[in-house]
Amino acid sequence: MPLFKKRTAGKPGEWYYCLEHKKVEEGPDCPGKDRFGPYSSRTEAEHAMATARERNLEWENDPKWHDAPAGERDDG
């Protein structure tokens, strides 16, 4: 008996963006490693890649994550 059951059908209103197929899907049709979500609306899922780019830029420019001067590593 598996420890976790594979969820094959999503709940109505759960939207995902599939990274492999580059499309929005209602319910988790593809494996978790290949998708972003869940999102509460289709529109949110459609903008998943833009949201990820914005968050990456915020992280790259966040001074809390860049304590060491450029070119130096802080291995502790």
C-alpha cells in the first residue's frame, strides 16, 4: 500500500501552468515537477511565467540574500 495516493483529478477551480506543455490546465494533469500552481483562476495560471520572472528579479535584487560582495562566496 503506497504511503501517498497519487492525485489524478484536481478540484474544480484549481488551475496549473504546465512547464512541459507550456499551457494552462485545470486540475493537476501533469506531474508536480512539471507544473506551477495551484492558482485560483485561469488568468493567474496564464501569468505564471511572468510572475516567476518578477519573483526571480526581486530575489536577485534583495540585499538580504546577497551579503557577500560580488565575486566572493560565503561558504560559512
